[in-house]
Amino acid sequence: MDRSQLHIAILSSPGMGHLIPVLVLGNRLAAHYNIKITILAITTSSSSAETEFLKKSTLTNEKKTIEIIPIPSVDISHLINSSTKVFTQLRLMVREALPKIHSTIASMTHRPDALIVDIFCTQILPIAEEFKISKYAYHPTTAWTLALAIYCQVFDKEVEGEYVDLKDPLKIPGCKALRPDDVVDPLLDRSDQQYEEYVKLGMEYAAFDGILINTWEDLEPETIKALRNNEKLRSVLKMPVFPIFPVGPLRRTVETTERDEVIQWLDKQNHGSVLYVSFGSGGTLSTQQMTELALGLELSQQKFVWVVRPPFDGDADSAYMNSTGKETRGMSGYLPEGFLTRTNGMGLVVSMWAKQVEILGHSSVGGFLTHCGWNSTVESLTNGVPMIAWPLYAEQKMNASMLTEELGVAIRPAVLPTKVVKREEIEGMVRMLMHTKEGKTIREKAKKLKMSAENALSDGGSSYNSICELVKDIRSRLSVISL
């Protein structure tokens, strides 16, 4: 390897939702900034979809300066029980994988010049210090959720009782206040282990040399400004001044020109006439909610493509750690009787998985009913597609709040979808987004954000320049280390 070329290792925690933004970041750095990238991907034994995605990515990138090294799955069964939340499980999996990560880095012929880790891998700090590698955290969601994670250590000391029981919003200096109803899942129960893990995560962030965020200046100007310059925020936290790098919106590109059944069906539909419905790789609906959603789509008489996963009457993120990528039950077994027959021609129901990037980029798609995971949100925003926000877990309620109240590119149900949204409300939301004057206004705002996103990543744009600053920062730290 040419030693004038930077070598960056990027560490991904388990799960497709974390692996995708890491691979996209790696591709961006390799393709546009001539950097050698090594992806260290902590895998799980339960997700065949994750394994296949890694294999496919390896093949896709074999001619680029990208190497993907899977970190074998670890057994945490002795550390968890049936009530252990996904957030805690992910932190534990990374913690148990640290020896394997250490040995992988130690065995590299050319040690990385910098290490970038995703949101669940901030526990890597001692390894980076041992190898004298500059270290950066990659927060693959919004600047607002980053501000909450960092500031949570203050709330932990100042707030009494449960956050969801508060009457007043949680105030983060320089940022939009957070309603108690919209707090992230780890803050729902202060007695649960995931709460402690979340507070630790925020404290670990402050020890990195810089933080990358998958957002852009025009999307969250005030929050980014607060993270960079807000003296009150930093003084309260006793945080060192470290750089913030908004590098987004980074998203997957179209993988193939092959036109599958869904794309061929979309080719036959009118411009902007189809609602795309998907809850990501980890989200699940209850049996009752799935019935209401199906009947609401039917009542709307709106063309739709719905990616369906079997219902589960438990936590909404239950599929995250157990996604096999395969359907083991026939759809007719859990969709309302006669639904598939009655909506034949009006809608297309797809089992488990679909080419989301290609679908959202199709001219026939005019709306997206989404769980508001940030990967999906970015893919929608960068295609100018307005949304019906249906948050399920993690930080998705915060994302939904920003999309509806600040950006005006989405509408959301009157009640949280963790309760049951009735078919009549679903029908009304679909009709509003796709056919009303209010929906037209939302679509226009979505199109403007698409242009803003394109400008951010173009040469001379804010995110393009931010990545250049990141590369410059890595090189400057490297020169200091080598002295």
C-alpha cells in the first residue's frame, strides 16, 4: 500500500441498520477522497440477511480500495435474559467482541491511520489509545439525537423520576426542546440497564477526537451550531472542544439496473401515484395494528407497495436481533381475510424485503409510510419523497418530530403508533398526503430538501467540505503522532 494514502478502519456494530451507514461512509471516503478503507463488521449468528449483504458488498467493492473483515459473532447468552433490551444487547455484543477487534487490528500489516466507530462501538477507546490511533465517532442519525446523547449526563443528575412523567419539555442548550413523549427508548425506564448504557455512551462521545454526523448544515443549522460553539452546552458538560463533521446525507446508491417485479409494476403506474409502505429490517407491528393498517390502505383506494413482515405482539424492535430475511409464514395467515384479493391491482404486497432505494427513486412513488429510521428517512429526503411518520422504536419519535414540526415534510398519527392507529385515521393520512393542498405543500418542501441535500454533497458543498476537514484533521494528528 502507498503510505501517502490514508488508511482508515471503520467499525460497525451488529445489524443491517448499522452496517449500511458504515459501508456507505466507507464507499464515500474511498471513491471521492482516495482513502484505503477497512470495514470491521461485527456480525451476528442469527441474521443471514446480514451475511449475504456483507458478501455482496465485498464483491461490489473488490475493485475499490475497500476491504471488509467480518468480526465473528460473540455469545452473550450468559449476560442477557428475555427482558434485555436491544440497545443493551448491542452494547454487550461490542464489549464482548473487543478482544477479537484488538487482535484483528494488531494483525494488520498496515495499521490504520484513524479509527471511526459507529454509535454502539464507542467502547473502543482503550484499543485506539493503545495503538495510538486517532479516533472518531460516527453518529449515523441527526445532530439533535447526538445533542441529547451527550447532554443526557446532565439530565441524569438534574431530573427526578421518569422522563416520560415530566410535564415540561427537556431543554438542551441551543437545541429544540424535547417532549417527554418523544424521548428515545433507553430513557423510558431509568431502572433498566439500557438507561445506564445510554448515559455511558454520551460520556464516551466526549473522549473522541471528533464526531461525524449523517446530517447536513442546512437541515439542522441551529443544532450543529450549538454542538460546535455553544459555551453553555460545553461548560455544563466540561467538554473539550472537538470538531463536529456533518457529512451527510450519506445513503445507499442504486445497486443494479435489473428491473424486478416491483419496479416493473411501478413502471405501469402514474407519476407520483403510489404510496410506499415499509418499517425497515427490524420493525414489527402487532397483529391488531397490521389488520388496521391493511384495512386503512384498502379504504384509501390509493395505489401502494407494502413490504410486509410477520406481526409480533411484543416489543416493536423484536425483529432487530432475529431477522433471518426469510418468510416462514404465508402472508394470507396474518393479513385480513380477502385483503390480497380485494387489493389486487390496486396494491402490491411484497414479503420481507424490497429494493427500497430504487423504489423511492421511482417517479411513480409519491409518498412513504415509514418507521422513521434515519437510513430510510435519508433515502426518502434525498429523493424528495414526503412521508407519513410512523415511529416504532429507538430515536424514531425524535426523527418524526423533526420531520413534521421543523421540516414540514411529513405528517404523523394523532397517537403514537406504539398504541393502535385505527383504519379511518390511516385512510385520512394517506388521502391527505397524496391528494390534498396540504399534501402538495409537503411535497414541495420535500423537493426543496432534495436539492439542499444534493448541494451539500456536491463539490464545494457543506458536507463535501466537512469531509475534507475530517481528512485534514486526521493528517494533522498523524503528523503529531509520528514526531
